[in-house]
Amino acid sequence: MPKWLQARWMRLHATIPLALSLALSLALLGFSWVVGALALIVVAAAAIYVLQAERKSREAMNAYISTITHRVKKAASDVISEMPIGIVLYGEDRQVEWHNGSIAKAMNRESLVGESITALWPGLKALKEKEKETTIELTFNQRSIQARVRPEERLLYFTDVTQYATLARKYEEERIAFGLLVLDNVDEVTQGMDDQARSLTMATVTTVLNEWAVRHRLYMRRTSSDRYFLLLNQKELATLEQSRFDVLDEVKDATAHLKLPMTISIGVAAGAAGLMELGQLAQTSLDIALGRGGDQVAVKVGDRVSFYGGKSNAVEKRTRVRARVISHALRDLMKESDKIVVMGHKIPDMDAVGAAIGVLKAAETFGKPAFIVLEGVNPSIHRMMEMIYEDEELTSKFVSPEDAFHLITPKTLAVVVDTHKASLVAEPKLLGLTKRLVVIDHHRRGEEFIGEATLVYMEPYASSTCELVTELLQYIHEGLALGVLEATSMLAGIVTDTKSFSVRTGSRTFEAASFLRRNGADSSLIQRLLKDDLPGYLMKADIIRHARIVHKHFAVAVTQPGQRYPQLLIAQVADTLLNMQGIVASFVVCERPDGLIGISARSMGQVNVQLVMERLGGGGHLTNAATQLEGSIKEAEERLLTLLNSYEDREGLLE
């Protein structure tokens, strides 16, 4: 602090002595006027000096403050104009009213005044007038800019974060990703080969994989005869995703001369915090890829799961070892449980009901009380349930979801058939009441899965869940005998899902059907169950009337708003459209009785309609899939056509 400023604070101390001196001088006048007068003169001189000093002090202070104010204003002006942070003031009309030099320099413009901020920076279009302070990422002139917006003051701050963004991007690109690669069908491809032919085949596949790894700079290590470990970074992973993992086709092309081409499956994980978690996620991704039938790649990055490939149907296994092992495990679980509750998916079909009846029969064989949870009868199972209702004993085994809450206990075994998604189960809340869960399904595995299941039997090669349950029944107990109604219900599930053994059938499908026929399944009764009635036939014809051909290969039928059709009818129309000449995939968009928009998709195998429906929130098989959407018919049609246009523009996008 300056000395003159300190003296200012001493003014009180100077006034008091002067006052005392004046009083003393006046007192001296009483004794001697000469001494008193001299004293007064001295006091007056001292007072004049003090007043002049105070005046000079004030003038000096004012001059100093004036200098400081000028310097601060000049410094503030220089800082605002020259600081590396851009500042923009805009008016109510969102036009620039003032800006500093930094933002003008960054935009390579002399002045931005009078121009619209949304025209200059389109990323600000979503900015709301009364929105709280927010930060928006912008990019212009190849620079990464962070815009801090203060709508109340109509003020923008622009900070160049290019270096930080570059460093962050480099960090993300160099993060480690794990991959697991497995040869799907080594045993099936090499069966019957001699050692030399087998070695040549494996050498061919290994060469293709090694060349692919070198081309994409991956570290690949063979861990067993049919498994490989992959190490890469996220930058290379992005490149692989852009190429849609063309190694899937390369391996098949290299072994195309064989009766059965070799296929591979890959599970990749990235974005996890630790290496252990990355390894677990990579294994989970591989399990998903295999669960969906193989010949594909499942990539999990954070919460995102992407699938590539999946153009081939799952290869049917030639041995029943797994079926026998699963049946024995299921038998032990049933014996250890107090009761068994069987659930299918919402709006069940014949396959779900038939499979549930098969599991019910297995439980009764061990003397365990068992029940089937049925939320209601829909058109697809109406005739089947009429047949079942004729049997009072079997009818008593069907319970509503509300009744099931009173039956299930922690020791109850819950068996989910014909679905593996908790959200699609007849009553998802029941799954949380017991930890003893079994999943039996023939659909390709999706991202959503009942993760706490004790036993999982998923085989995408199977024609239906009834086929899988039939095989389990053959091993679960030697004395098991099916009744005519039970065998007929299960065979009806197989016939429905295979469209009378015309699609997705293998040798084991016919073996399962043969077993059911030997146990009294009535095929003529099944044909009566599947017959069309005249009103239904006319409704199908009305839907087909609205069909059109898209991109020369896709048949798309979209009904008029307000017209509602049952899901079974929608699926039947999709099957009918697929039988037309030159059609490789069919899509039917209709409004369902529950108000949702149902889309059924069918294909001959060239297009993976499962991936198409998964992108719309559904799922299914390579050749048979569906989804349900909220909204209007028009919105559902637009979303579907957008995906089909993408498929046409980028061949293989939906493979």
C-alpha cells in the first residue's frame, strides 16, 4: 500500500493533536496574550499544512484510481479481443450483435455481425431460448470446437478443443479389443476324410485366416484345433466392421469345393474397463454368435451389440449326445423341484403349446405336479385349445399368470419354451420368483437373454421347439409314453413351424415326427386344425391385394389404417407372398387387434430377415422373423422401406 494512502488513514490522528493544540493556545491567552497569540499562529500554520496535505492526497488518490480504471478497461478490452476463447453476443432474433476477434479469425471472416448463429453453426439449431446453460460439440474448419451456451444472457463461448479431441480419439482407437474365433463345423466338414485331406482342408482355412489377420494387423494365436484368440485395437475393429467381416465369406469360398463349406464364428468385445471383463464379454459374444446358428460375428462395444454375417442356416448336428446330456440334467432338476411351471411366449403358437405339453408330460412321469401358464387363447391356437379342452385332465393343467403367482415357490422349476427373451415370456415377473430356470428354444439367440438360467438348450438348427422337446423325451425316462392328444399337439407344432415339412427340416426333424407318430399322433387331425376358413381366406386375399414389389425382389404388403388382422393371418400372408416367382423376401405390415403394428418377414435364405426385424426391435430366424411396433402403419412402413433401401444400396448390409 502506498505511503500517501497510509497517511490518509492517519488524518484522524492529525486532527486530534491540532484540536488539542488549539485548546492549549486558547488557555495560554489567559496567562499571556503574547504567548497565546504565537501559539495560535503556530496552530493555524499547522492546520493549513495539514489541509493542503489532505487535498494533495485526495488528488493523488483520484489520479491513481483513474489510471487503474483506464488500465483495467484497456486490459479487459485487449483480453476479450485477443483471448483464444471466442465470445459471441446474439439478439432475440438469433443474429450476432457482437463478437471478439478470436471467433472471427477462427471463421476466417472479418465480421459476423448481423448473421444468424444457426446459419454459421448448424449444430445450434436445437438450442432453446429458455434452456439452461449447456455445452454443445461443434466442428468447423476441421477443428473440434466446444460451444458453451448461456441462453439467458444470449451469450456463446467457443473453445478450441481439437488437441483434446484428437488425444481422446487416439486413446479410444488404441484401446484393446479381444476376439475369439471358432470353426463351426469342423467335424461335419471333415467327416469321412482321410488324414491327408483333413490336413489340406485345415491348412487352407488356416492360410485364409492368417492372411486376413496380417491384412488387418491383428494378433491371432491358435489355442486348439478349431479355436483362435484375437488381439486388436478399436481402430482396426472399426475397419473390420466397415468391411462387414469379409473373412466369413473368404473361408466359405476357400472351402466351396467341399460338400459342406467351412464356416466360422467370431465373438469380439471392446470398451470394457479391465482385461478380465474383456475376456468374459468376448466369450459371451461368441456364445451369442454360436447361439444364433454360427457363420457370423457378434461385436459387443459397451452397450452396443452388432451382428455381421449369418447368411447360412445352422448346420444340423449328426449326434444326439447333447440331447441326452440335457435330458439327464433336466430329469435331475425336475426330481429336485417341488413342482414345475412351464411358460411359452406371449401370444403363443402351436409350437409353444405343444412343447409345453411335452415338458408337462415329462414332469408327470416323475410324479411332480406341473402346470402350463397360458395368458389367453388367440386365433393361432384356437382350434388346438378346443381339442385340448375335450380332455378335462389336461385342461386342468393350464393356469393363468395370476394363478401361477400362487403356485410358484423358490423350489419350483420354471421351464421357458420357444423363447429366450424374458420380455416375451407370458409373465416375466414369474422368473424373478425362482432361481431354478430352464430355457428350451430353437430361435437364433438375440442380445436379450434370460441370463440366470440354470440349464439352457438352444439349437438354431432345429425346426421347432417341439422337435427339441421330443428328443429330450426319448432320453429322459425309459418308461415315458405319450398319449394321442399329447403326441398330436407336439406334431402339430412341428408341422406348423416347418410348413408341413417344407422348410427348415433335417433328418432329426423326421425322426422326431416318426417318434410322435409311433406314439399315436394323428396327422389327419392336424390337417383339420390347419385348414383355412372362408372369412380368413378372404382377409388374406385383401391383404395380398395391397402388395407391391420393391427393388424387384422384395414383396411388401401394407394394409390400410384402421383394419386389424390377427398375427397368425399376417404370418400366413407373408408365407403366401414368398411363394411368388422372383421373390426372395416378403414383408407384411398390418395393425393387430391389440393396437400394435405387426410385421412378419419371410425369405428363401438370400436375405437374413432376422437382422432386418432385429433392427426394428424383433427377431426370429434367418428365413422367418417378426416384430411388433408402436405407432402408425405409415411410420412402420417408412422404417421398413428405409432398411430395404439400405440393403439395396449396400449389398450385404442386412446379411
